[in-house]
Amino acid sequence: MGLFQGLVFFLLLYLLQGSNSSFVKLNDNGYEDVIIAIDPGVPEDENIIEQLKEIVTTASTYLFEATQKRFFFKNISILIPESWEDSLQYKRPTHESYTHADVRVAPPTILGRDEPYTRQFTECGEKAEYIHFTPDFVLGKKLNEYGPAGRLLVHEWAHLRWGVFDEYNEDQPFYSTKSKKIEATRCSSGISGLNRVYTCQGGSCVFRKCRINSTTKLYEKDCQFFPDEVQTEKASVMFMQSIDSVIEFCNKKNHIPEAPSLQNIKCGHRSTWEVISNSEDFKNSPPMETSERIVCLVLDKSGSMSGSDRLNRMNQAAKYFLLQTVENGSWVGMVHFDSTASIKSELIQIKGNTERNTLLERLPSVASGGTSIYGSEIVLLTDGEDSTAGSCVETVKQSGVIIHLLALGPDAAIAVIQMSDITGGKHLYATDTAENNGLIDAFGSLTSENANPTQKALQLESKGSTLNSDSWMNDTVIIDSTVGKDTFFQVTWSKQPPKISLWNPSGTPVTNFIVDTASKMAYLTIPGTAQVGSWTYHLQAKANSETLTMTVTSRAANSSVPPITVNAKMNKNANSFPNPMIVYAEVLQGYIPIIGASVTAIIESNSGITQVLELLDNGAGADAFKNDGVYSRYFTAYSDNGRYGLKVRAHGGTNSARQSFQHPANRAAFIPGWVVNGEIKQNPPRPETDDAQTVLETFSRTATGDAFVMSGVPSGPLPDLFPPSQITDLHATLDGDNINLTWTAPGDDFDVGTGKNGYIIRISGNITDLRDNFDDALQVNTSDLAPKKANSEETFAFKPGKISEENATHIFIAIRSVDKSNLTSKSSNIAQVALFVPQEDPSPDPNYPGPGSNPSAGVNITTLVLIT
């Protein structure tokens, strides 16, 4: 399709850093400023760059088709590690950085596991964090297992940009339907295939029919769905985009609300196209009406094109295209670029030789111009307003400078905040309460996000206290084995130098602090690698009302072992009462989630009022997925209007925190094989890793997140306008005549406190009626059900009454929670139980041998490439 011939790629050597929000914008149906970043840990390989260009180009066409001619990729920046050999075609970035990257090309989370995935832990319809591709996937080495990379990029882009979820569920791969059959969890039901188990015994391997588990009434654990290679069904991209015929998202007509897909669970049983249609992108971009070919020639005329006759060869190819290839009726435009881009011809319609000759005359004749190097960082610390800052915003935006705003106090000008936002800088906040150590934390967070994680300074401790004379501030700092290099202790005071005592884990005193009385600080760097264990410090104040702080940072002990890190963020930069905020803290080692840690958020208001909030990774309330290394919680304890600062502490105790090797929730569907002419052609099995979790040693980390601004907060005690949070993990099982329910208790205010006024449980034989008309469904008696404290496990059993639907095959159940002010939560996810035993698979069971099987010679599986 000619529409995408003008897709522009920029190759940038990255050195800069900024906040982790995306720069992508939608302009005339095209996505601009998309960033793909290659991780510093990826060995240099120019083929990765070329393959990325090919992937995005093919994805653009597929995206345009799948979104009914609405969206395509317009320009892409590929960020290349500084460690790679420099090239004339590489430019310096302006504001682009690794943390802004929409797609990261990085080593696999676990060696040998190259599954593409999207880091997605926000709510349905909200943008995700980034897409993760491995080098082997980009280089086309995983085509069998995941299908064409361009199509898969569109699948992941839908996660990233529109907040939809997969239409499969590997935890619940099958479900029972109204027709009393067992079906694979998918969308749409028109995707045909076979449900089979691949089993080996005595040197012989066969595919056999799946058997029904007597407990679950569904297929046994090892049953897999093998799709037909040749299909006619067009949906859905979020189920299996690798099928050639699939060119659409599931919509309201072909969506299956009963299927236990993640899309149904997370998005209220709405189809992916319904969610996409409700996005800002969709609302702001009507379909492109024209069906003509649209081509933009983007031609490099920089000085490097003078070598190897490149300019002449480019012009030769362009002339051939203009004179011979492009069809009459097509629209063609032309852009030249060196260090800047200039439009040489707006789109003109080719009607004959006149238009072709006009474009030929505008081809570049001379290669000139170099690479402009933009990009500096300004750390702007301000405590006051500036009425003139607004006039500088556009100039700053064009300059390529990154501005990090460190707001000291509540009065930073809105225009200055805007400069920080539009340049990709951080927006940090520190109150005048020195004991909270906010200003040092803010500066400490300005590490280069483009640097290799093993080179960054990580904050292990940040603590402060206001004391009277001769009082002590005593504590320990844990140095784990992943850090210890360049370990730095810093003490500050407000009046007089305190007495400082520090002991290493062996009990040996460390005394060589450098005291800077003018700056009211003392500091110490531990030579080499600091000893692993608990370092103990005592600080004794020497004046009344003395404010003391202790800050400890360190770097990775070994460049080949990624350190444990914590990243903190809020779901929004600005909000208004009574809407809640959500705090997120991501604890990782490399890309491996760390679960079982104790994580707390410290949120400080304009007036210095501090709230401490325990964050949870339990898959309930604000937390999207259990045990994914993202700890979350709602925050509603607003004290005043204005700016709030965020700090997060993560602590792993012995035998508590551990690495999680489970597969990420929003990963690409693995294709086990294809049905070709009735026979299953199996792909190589997916590399499996032991899900057993590695227990970590004790560790501690602190991190500072971007500030957020609240408005509309009333003075005095807050009115109770916060309902309980939505229950998202309701589960139902049938036990004789009873239905047993389990779920996680919400709170009185979202996921905090206890919902005092109980639960409302309703049932129906029709899932959409229950979803859309909850109050009209049959209510279950819950008078004996007293709510527990937020985040406790709830259980309830009941005997269902007679539902109104005749011949119902399922009972669907939903629940709401009611708080002390009679505020009611949203309806929960809808659980279901089947009222029948499913029919056996009626298809014949040929027990045909698996590929390459020979009963007398063992198993020999041949890999077949079945997708082109």
C-alpha cells in the first residue's frame, strides 16, 4: 500500500534521559514520535536496525487495515546504544530517551524465553508502559512460534496504546458454551481448529482427543487448541493475528462475552473494538476517505550522501519510480532532509507527465548539510512563580533541551511545569520539610535512564528526623550482593554537625567521613565493593530542633548481574477531587519481577503532611495482576490542593522476597502448531522454565516518583465520596446444589478500610443482562455476610434460586460492595458455573502419530515453517 512508502525512520545515538511517559502523538491519522530503543545489553548487530524498519513498515499497513483505515505509523526514532560503533547516519537525539521508548529491544527476561510482551499494569482503556522484543525475535528467529513480527507489533500496540487485553487466557484455555460444548477461549468462534493432547509412551508419540476432567468439567491440563492453517475468519487481532485471514479486531457482533479471556475479565466483557472505539485516538481520527495511493518521498540529502555515489543512485531510483512505477491517480509529495527536514512538494495528484516532471525537477542535486547535535539537560530548581515563563514554552520545545523541574515549595509557575512535561523531563517536588529529605531524593533520581542499569547509582536509604540536643537517629542500611560498588553515605544537618558513628557488618567502625561545614554535610565513599550485610549508623544531634538526614547510594557490584531496582509512578500528573489516584511501584531485577517484598509509598502534600501507604501485588483493588512485581494502591487521603511528592521504599526480608519466573500476563500467543489437511503439524515446543521462585537475600531500596497536582480538594474534613473499589477476582465453583464464591475484599474507600454495609450479589442466566441491568437480576440473600478488612479473602456459599431465563445452561454471578455511606462499587467481573456436563468431542480420534514419530526409533520432531 502506497500510503506507507513515506514512513520516516530516524537513527539516534542515545545519551539522554527523562521521565517514562511516551512522546507518541497522533497527527492526521499517523502516529509520530514513536521511539524504539535498543538496550545497552544487546550486542551490536546492524541487522537489528534493518529488521526493525521492516517490522514497522509491514505493521503500518496491517494497522491501517485492522483499524478500518484509521491509523498508521508515520515516523519512528530508533535509539541506538552509545556503545555501538558510531555511524554518519546516526544523529544525536533531542528529547528522546530509553525511558520514553514505546518498544524496547532487550535481552529476554529469562535466557531462552523470547516471548514478546507488553508491560501492562494499568486499567482497561489506559495506556501501558512499553513493548518488549528480544533480539532473536526481531531477527526473525521465532517466526514459527509467534508468526510475522509486523502483525505481532500491531497486537502489542493495541495493548500499549489503547489498553485492551488478550482474547485468550492460558490459565483458562477452555470454557463451556451455551451449546453444552467445550470451546477454546478465543475470539471469534469462527477460528476453527482441533483440541488435542500430544502424548508419548513407549517411544511412540501421538495426538489424541482431549479428555474431560471430572472436577473442572473442562478439558484436561495438557489439552491444546491447534488452529487450522487455512481460515476465512477475519477476527481477531487480539487472539491470533498470525492467521493470514485475520485482519480485524473482535467487535460487538462477533465478540464472545462468556469466554474467560483477559479482555472480558479486565474490560467488563466488552469487545476489543468497543474499547478501541472509545479511545481518544479513535474519537479524534475519522477514517481516511481516500482510497487512492498516497506516497511521500523522503530523500536524504545530507553530506554523507556524497560518498559512494549515493546521491546519484538515490536520484536514479527516485526517477525510475516517478517516471514508471507510480500510477496515474496517485498522490505524491516530497521531503528533503539533512540536519532538518523541508517540504519540497506538497501532495499532488499524478495525472500525466506534467506532474511527474514537476517532481523530477525537485529531486536534490547536491549533498550538503551535517548532523545537528541537540540535546542538553537543565535542572531547574525553583521556589517561586514566573509570569514570563509562558512566552518561552515554544522556544524551549524546539530547542531540544530537556528541563527537569525540581519544585521547592508549592508555587512553581504552570508554564515551568509545562516545559518539564513537553521536553520529557522529570517533575519532582520537595517541601520545605527538610527531614523528609525530598530535595536530595529529587536530585538523586536524576540518574541517566539511558545508562546500563549496572552503572546507575541506586538509592538504598533516605531518612530524616528532627531531634533535640543529644537525641539519636539510629538505623541500619542493608547492602545486598547485587550492589556495593561506589557506596556513598551522606549526612546533612541544619544547625551543628552531629556525632556520626558507622559500623560495617563485621562490627568494624568506619570513621573517615569528610566534613563540609559550609554546606552542612558530611560524606563518605566506601572503597572497592562494600561488604554485604547490615551497616549500622548512629547520628546524635548537637542542637535543639536539629534536622538530620542520612542518604545512602550504591552501584551494581558486578556488571554482568543486574541489581534490584524500584521505580515509582502515579497514574496521572494532575487530578481533581474526588477522583482517586493510583500509586505504582515496580520492583525488578533486570526484567525479572520481584514478588513478596514489603513496599510502602510516602506521599507528602504542599503543607508537609505525610501519608504512608502499603502497596500490594495481590491482583485486587488497584493492582491489575497478582505477582507481576508491580505493587499498587489507591490514594485518596488528600489534605490540600496543589503539589504532592512521592517516595517509595521497598524492603525484602529473608525468605520473603523472591524472583518470579512466571510468564508475563500480556504476552504474545504461542502457536503450538497448525492443522493442515486434517493433520497437525507441530511447532517446536515452547521453552519452559521452572516457575519455582528463587528466594532473595535481604535488600532495601528507595525511589522518588514524579509529583502530581490536585485541585478541588475542599477544606476541612473530606466528605465521603469514595466508594469501595471494584472486585476483579470473583471466582465461582459448583458444589452439588451450592455455588461457592471467593474474592478479595475491597475497602470502605476503594481498597482501604472495611466496607461496612455488606455486599449485593445477583445472578442471571444471561451474561449481558447481568452486565447491563445488574439491579434487575435476581438477588442472593447475603444478610449473614459481614465484610472483612480490605484485601482479605472472602468466601460465600449459596443455593441459587430460580432464575427467570428458561433452559439456562449457565448461572452468571456478579457482586457489588456497599460502604458506610451507602456508596456502591462498580459491578465485579462476572463469574459463571455450568449447569450441565459438557459433551465429549464428537470428532474422530485417529490417534495418528505425531510428526516424525517412529514407534521403533523414538521421537524425532521436525520443525516445519508454515507461515510466510
